[in-house]
Amino acid sequence: MGILDQYRVVDMAQFIAGSRCTQILGDMGAQVVHVEPPEGEILRLIFRLVGSGEKNYSVLNRNKFGLAVDWRRPEGQKVIKDLLAGTDIFVHNLIPGNLEKYGLGYKDIRMVKEDIIYVAISGFGTSSPNPERAAFDIIAQATSGQFWNDLENLSPPTNHWADFMSGAYGALAALLALIHRLHTGQGQFVDVSMQDVLYFNNYRAMTNKALGQAGRADLEKTLGRRPEDVLNSADRMPFYGFFKSADGKVAIVAMTPRQWKDLSETVGRPDLAIDPRFSNILAQIHHHQEAVVIIEDWTANRSSKEILDLLERKKIPCGIAYGIEEVNRDANLDARGMFESVQHKTLGPIEIPGIPYRFSKSPGNISRPAPDLGEHNLEILSGWLGYNDEKIKRLIEEGVIR
């Protein structure tokens, strides 16, 4: 039995953030209905352009029922409201004000389900001075200061952190609101901003603000460099960073005196632990280039696996910097159940990530791939909403549902 078995979720998500939010809820047992327009949501259409790319749709939309309905039309809005009347959580990540134009805003939905938990994920939040400002992952990363770089680096982010993290925080917020409802009987509107989420996780920006101008100046004088540059610049630190290996690179952390001593001995330079230039972290910051050269002289002549084996014997935190193919074969991820698969009736087996948390009493479950467009229309309209055959036939003929 899943933790959320007794709850129903309606998801009118586009792209990634909203779909990740409801995927998390669905993995833990919630009945999630993914609502799309009759032509399909944008992410599905993009995946279709690349042939078998639609398999990717199950990464974010597994464990969901599919309903294709034109909610831009009054008849479609009625279907959505009928569905939400028996729903606990509603999630969307459309631009603020969009659903309100179609009578599907929070105030409208409260009229049919007073205790609804209405989660709206957007780029800048509904209370923003410009709430209708559109955003994608790269915009949120840029405006949160999370994707900080120099002016010469114009490469985009290599992962959709704003989308994935906002989806996760949306799920967390929905569950917190659900707990509140259990105590009070009251639903509420939950406003999640992608910029807020990434700023909340921008440690460099937070510590910079906490220090204040005087604190930053004092710390910069002590360190000999800006505090944010200690771990966030091209100048690597010997106690925390990536080092070249014979076949790639490895991450090594040796921040405690014990770790630094053991690392020094492992690379064949036990003197580093007592050398005044490197005997503590502050000294290493001031002489980082010299220490990095010494460590990398050792790592560059060994394979990543050999380095990992030698450092792990000394309990020095380390890891191989995997490429995509390597991480998809990692033995630890495999042992943890992070390589799952589902069977699609037309696309065949689809490899998907597992659930990233373990519960001893109520584990989650991945039971189905992403739904085909409108796959569960009849099941939802007839079985859940009680529509008769004549009404369903009329909705199909009028193009309200696919």
C-alpha cells in the first residue's frame, strides 16, 4: 500500500516542473490524472518529433492516467471541474493568469471543491510585480544567480535543475498543505516560484548576503580572495575539487586534518601534512596552485578506478566523474534499485529511474509507463465521473475530448 493511495491528483502540467511534482506523488501511490489538450502537451509533441523519443515521456509521467480534453472550451472546463470536485491536489505550471481566463483559477475551483490544494508552479510566482513573465529552466537558473559564470562562458546549463528542483519543492509543498488540511480541514493555494526555489538553494548568494559588506571584506582579506571564489572559480582547491586521471577525472575531498594527512601519504608526499604552506585549509587556499600540481602529478598517472580504490582504503571521500554511459551502469545505483523499467504496449520496455528514497513500511511503486494521449478518457469519464455513454459520445463528436 502506498502512502498516498487514498488521494487523487490532477496534473495540467507542461514540460518538466509540474510533471516532476506529480510524478513524485504518483510514485507514492496517489492516483494522478495527467490532463493534456487533444493535440497533446508540448513535451509529448517534442518527443514525438524524434521518433522513439516518446519513450522519454515515461521518465516524468509514469504512474499516471491520461485524459485528453480541450479545457479552452466551456464543455471541457466543465469536465475539469467535475474531475476536480473529487480531487485532493491540483497541479499546474502554466503562466499565472492563464487558467483564470478559462474559469479554472483557484477561486473558481474552490467553488466546486472548497478544500482543494491548488499548486501553481511558475517562473516568478503569482505575487511577482510581473507574474505573467514567462520562464524556462535556463531563465530561472540565470535570474536566481545559480548559473553563475564569467562573461566568456555562454554555454547553457547542462541539466534542468530549476525544473527538477521546483517540481520536488512543489511536491513537498503539496504534502505540507495536505498535512495542514488533515489538521484543519482547509485547503489552500500553493504558489511555487522557480526563481525562489533556486535562490533558496544558492548557497554562495545566501552566505554573501549574510556576511554583509563588512564581513565579506574581512573574510576576503583573510582568504586573499573573494569568499565565493574559494570553491567556485577556475582555481581549484587541493582539499575539494576535480583532478585529472589517466582516463578522465575524479572528485576528491580532504577537508579534515586526518583526511589531508592520509591523502598526503597516499600520493607519496607525507611531508605535505606538516608543510606550513599546506598544513591547514587557510594555508592551502593561499598556496592552492602548488598543492594541486602535487596531487595531480599523482592522479594523472593512474586510472580513475585505481585512484578510487586507493583513496577509499583510507576513507578519503572521492568519486569518479561519470559520463552518461558510465553512470547508467553504476553498481551502487543498481544495488539501490535506481534502474527500473516499465512495459509500454507499443513502445516496448522503457528504462526509467527508480524512486530515490526508501521507506521501511510503505515503499513506493512504479506500475505503469506514461499514458498514451487520452488513454484513460473512457475510464475516467465513465468510471470516475459517472458520465453515461451518450454524454461521452457527444463530447467526442464535438472534439472536447480526443
